[in-house]
Amino acid sequence: MARTPGARNADYETQRQALARRVRGRVMESDGLRASMRELAEAAGASVATLKHYFGDREGVLRAVLEIQHVDAAPYLAMASVPLPGDARASLRAYLKRLKTAWFEHGVGVIQATSLAGGLSTPALGPTYVNHLLEPLLSTCETLLRRHVELGDLAPLDARLAGLQFLAPVVLALLHQDSLSGASCRPLDLEAFFDAHVEAFLRAWPPGAERRRARA
């Protein structure tokens, strides 16, 4: 039976995601956000017409690349929010260690920096970056903090505000040292920074009263 005009193939979303993954490497290059539709099509091994069919226009391709980053990162983000019960200090330190490893060794830094640049330079990409890359990262921290509050390892807190307080300086430091090449002109001992940052955070949000009573 013929498809209704405008209807999509059953594997439409699968094909769309596959194209986004193939073009992702080109978008993440230093000039990737300025790549033409033809260049993006070449990277995807497809025609311009095919990209237009699945994404509409060039900005649609870029949005899809940011969206697929969220899809592929979801399992790792979930693992990052698992606490070490009974030891908020070690748990927060382990979280930062995982983030640093992902940032430098698994391409998270390139993805975050490139996507942030795209969101700042192209207003249409801003909400996509926030929804699919920045907020999911913040959510891992919020979830981790919320779980430690439930365990009594931290004082009651507003997880969103505390998550921003905890993660914002870390992301800035990583951007400074890596994406902006600050390590070559203004080096920072990230391990020492992480230790000091965790201690400062725990002074602001100490173990909950229930936990303190249990230890007394």
C-alpha cells in the first residue's frame, strides 16, 4: 500500500540518527559550525537533498548533532550520578575525577566547547545546547547531591542551586585549561583545585543533622 503523502518511513528516526552520527565528526572540528550544507553532506556520505529531507536545513543538522550527543551520553551520565553512600567527600571527588577523564580522554571537552560556541554564536542552537548537553550534565550533579541528602550525607539543599554552585566553577576551569589553552599560559593544578573546591562545598553544605547524630 502506498504511503500517505508526507508520511515517514518506519526507520526514519533510525536513519536520521545514523546521519547525525556520521556528520558529528565534521561538526566537532574547529570550523565545523561554519561548514556548508555540501560539506556536511560529504561528511555524512549523503546528498544535500538527503540531509534536507531528514533535517530541513543546515541549522537542523547542527541541532541533530547536539541531540545525538545526549542520546549517546545518557548511559554514562546515569553512571556518574551514582553516589558512594556514607562518604559525600569521596563521592564528590570521584564525580569530578570521572568528569575530568571524560572531558580530556573521551571527547566531552570538545563537544561541550564546540556546542557552547555554537549556542552563543547561533541563537537558534542555544536552547538545543541547553536542553541536550548543558542541562543533562547539570542533572547528573543534581541527582548525585539529591541522593546524598536522602542518605543523610549532606544537609538539605536546593539541588538545582547547589548543583550549579558545585559544577559551574569546575566547567569554567576545564574550559579555561583545555578548550581555551589556558594550560599553556595560565596553568592550574586541577587535582588541587578539585580538592579545595569539594572542601569549600562541604563547608557550605555539611552532613545532615541525622547523620551527625548517628555518628555522635
